Amino acid sequence: MGHAADEITPFLKARRAALAAADMGLPDGITRRRVRGLRREEVAQLAGISVDYYTRIEQGRAPAVSDSVLDAVARALRLSPAEHTYLRNITAPRRADAGVCDAGTGPRPEVRPQIRELMDAMDDAVPAIVHGPGMDILAWNRLAGRLSFDLDALAEAERNTARLIFLHPEARTLYPEWRNTAAVIVATLRSDAGQHTGQVRVQRIICDLREASEEFRRLWDEQTVLDPNVGTKTIRNPEVGDLLLTFESFPLSTDPGQRLCTYTAPRGSVTEERLRTLAGRVGADVA
């Protein structure tokens, strides 16, 4: 089984292009650079490996690349921790059907009852969602179901954060900072895809979005990788107005590929007050 050259090559080329020789302590050389960024031989020099070996790595033709070599390449290209992890994942041996867009969808994983009970216990003040591989939305509490998109009203196939951000007609209204949100979603999805390289469902989501959204395709081709466990997000809730939320994403150690995401606001803030108002309305509707 080989590597996915269609992932390795554009990623490493993009990372080379993002660096300037002068910033790396390298001379510009006598000949004029035809493309921006570092040359392959310069990356090889910085990593302490041969040009031929680096070329084979970048072209996805180097079997069983050692961790020490990948670490050296990551240092040479100044990769972030998320990018370093992504490089390790995409250079690992691959399943034969990885990256195939017509390989089907595959089932969604189940969420344990104990996790659903935990989310329900937070329902009065803390929206909570469980994401699966490929950013599928697997479970949510009632408050999260009314935070932005009406999750209960969506078909299962539409319950995917990336699909909703790029394909739902209300996405730009619900997310005032849509461009930034979209860029983070794509970079997070790339990191997630690297962690689940053998899952055809993840590949299907990426293929569908590349086909359906020009903006997704453009952002995907930028090769950005992020794995944000914490951050802020602005949501324009149709019932209570703008919410400035802090999100935390927790990997569920006993449920590989699943993450519990919670949304909170500082005590005494306008957003906290609005969240409580929304929770009261959700509770009233249920009663």
C-alpha cells in the first residue's frame, strides 16, 4: 500500500512556498527563482537529507519514512504542531481506497448514552455537541440544537459542520464572521482528514464539498492545517441576537474520532444573559 501523493505533494509544496530563503538564513542564489519559497534542495539541506530522498518524500514515493526524518522535514519547513501531526498522518501507509471519491459514505459512529446524559445535564446553560470524523454532528443537547442551525429539523446527511457552513443558505447570516469561520473549518477538516485517512466517509465529505463549493475548493487548496481545541466564535442567533462564545473541544478517549464541543460565555456578560434567555425558551417549548 502506498502513500497518498495527491495529499503529500501539494501540502509540502505549499509549505515550501510559504518560506523565504533569506528568513531561513539561505542565500537567494545566482539564478533568479522561478517560483516563490524554498527549493527542494534547500529543504533537503535544512533537514540534513539528500535531495533525492526529499524529492521522493514530496512525491509520495518514499515508503516507511522514519519519524526522525519527518521531524527533520517538519523543522526545516517550520511546521506548526498541527501541521507536523498532519504530515505524519498523510505519510503513513494508506488503505487502497483512501482518497477515492466514489467509495461510498460509510456509517456514522454511535454516541454512548453516558455522553448524551452529560450533555443533557448541561442543557440549562451550556450548548454541547459531539462531532465525529469529518465534522459530522453526531449528538447535541437541546440548547445546542437552537444555537445556530435548527439541528432537529435537518436531515441526517446535512448534519455536518463543514457542509452547513458552506452549503446551508442561512450560514452567512448566522455567522457574521463567515470568512474567518469558513477558513478555520477547512483547516480543521484537513487536520481531521489526516487523522482518519482510511475512512471513506471523511473522503466523501471532502469530495462533495470540493464539487459543490468554489470557496471550499479555494480554501482547501491553500493546504492550511489547524487543530483548535479552544477559540471564540460569533453566532447571530435568530432568537436572542449576537452571541460571542468560547468553545472548548475535548477528545473522548474511549470513543476514537469523537469530540465533545461546549460553548460558554464569561459570567455576567451579555452573551451569558442571552444564553440563559435562549435556554429558558427551549425549556418552555419542551414543557
